[in-house]
Amino acid sequence: MSIEVTLLGTGSPIPNPDRAGPATLVRAGDATVLVDCGRGVVMRLVGAGVLPVGLTAVLLTHLHSDHITDLNDIVTTHWVMATEPTPLAVYGPPGTQAVIDALLAMLGPDQQYRLDHHADLTEPPQVEVTEVEPGDSFTVGDATVIVGATDHRPVTPTVGFRISHGGESAVLAGDTVPCETLDELCSGADLYVQTVIRADLVQLLPNARIQDILDYHSTVEQAAQTAARAGVGTLVLTHYVPPLVPGQEDEWRALAAAHFDGPIVLGDDLTRIAAAQ
Ligand SMILES: [Zn+2]
Ligand SMILES: [Zn+2]
């Protein structure tokens, strides 16, 4: 097994007691990569057997609050549990540095309390931000990451990531409607993880603000169509809007299966998927 994906949080901005916010763990070679940091991410990360200090890097697909709301917990827990000053590597679209600067400012009082109280804690948290653009590539441990453009307009910039190691690859698309650059990023990938909504169910909700989400997310069917066009191995669905009710997995899967012949994975938080199945 070269690449393994764990759905840490399969929820969305809609609060749900059983689904943490959007976050996905990717183990690729010697790299342990966290993609997005939604509500409850540290609890789920530990549930997957990883402490924040064990992360090689954090990747952010975009700066929507549901994808970064608990990044501050990652930063602080990484800082206080490291036995020596250890930078946290964060990759995200342009604007990420400003968010990190503001996040660290918010944590200023806490940093001072802890620096004053712990004699062996001598430096504030170090966060090394790399802002990435579509077409960029970089390495995390011995894994390679390619950055692709996604389309979540009017939210911009947004990116997806293709993480590769040992001939296997996983795409973490983030929030996006189908687009050519997403197809390119996904082309031939072993795993394609897509955040999705059920348009048929969302349309039933009598709330204008919820109706607004229809035009900038992939539906389950669209994710399956992307998977088919790109020839991916396994389609993995997450970020369920509305929250997936346990027992209805087959109903969601059937909507995707009408458009994609390969394996389709849906599940609860902490569902694990290996690239080679
Ligand atoms: Zn979003
Ligand atoms: Zn989202």
C-alpha cells in the first residue's frame, strides 16, 4: 500500500453531531498530509492515529470557513506538543499567508500565557506558508503534490491537489463544479475524493441561503461524471450536504453508479480507503 486516504470529517457547514467538518488525511509514502481543517479536525485526526505533530504538511483547498475553522487547533496543538521548535508547513492558495497571520494574531494572548508559563517553551508557533498556484508542484516527504485549478466561483482562488507516491495517486478536489482543469488533475488517478451535495435533496429545503450552494458544488452525479471522464480508479465522496443519514449510503451510491462504473466509497468519519483495492 502506497497511498491511503482517511475521511476525517464528512460534514459540511451544516452542524451534525456525527460528522466533523471537511478534512481528509492522506498517507503517501513517508508523508502524512492533512487536507483542509474543518470542525473537529484534531479529534478526528487523533481518531485516525495521528497527532498534529505527526503531520508532514497541511494543504488547504480554499479559505471557506468550513475548511479552515479548526486550523487554529492544529497550529496550537502542534506547537505545544512538539518537544523542540518544529515548523508546521501549510500550503494553500493566495490569501493563505494573510489568514495565518490573522490566526496567529488571534492566538497571541494564548501564546504569551504559554511562553510565560513553560520554561522549555521558548518560541511562538512557527508556521511556514507556501502559497500555491495551479500548475505548481512540490514534494511533501517522499510524495509529490501537483496543484490544479478548480471552479468554486464566486469563491476564488480555489485549488485541488494530486498527491502521488510509488506510482499511485489520490486527488483531493475540494469544493468545485466540474471543469476541464479538474478533469486534467484527476486523469487516471487511483483515488478521486470529491466534496458533494445532493441537489435533489437541497432543492427541497425552503431556505434561500441553502439554495445558493447549488451553483458552486459538484452534485453526486457530477462527481461521478468527472470520475468517468477522467478514468479514475475509485470515486470517494465526502462533505455531504445535506448530512448523509446512516443507512442511506446505497441511495447516494446509486446516483453516482448511474454515471461511473468503478468502486464508489461513501461513509462515516474515519472511513479509510487504500489506493490499491
Ligand atoms: Zn467552499
Ligand atoms: Zn465546503
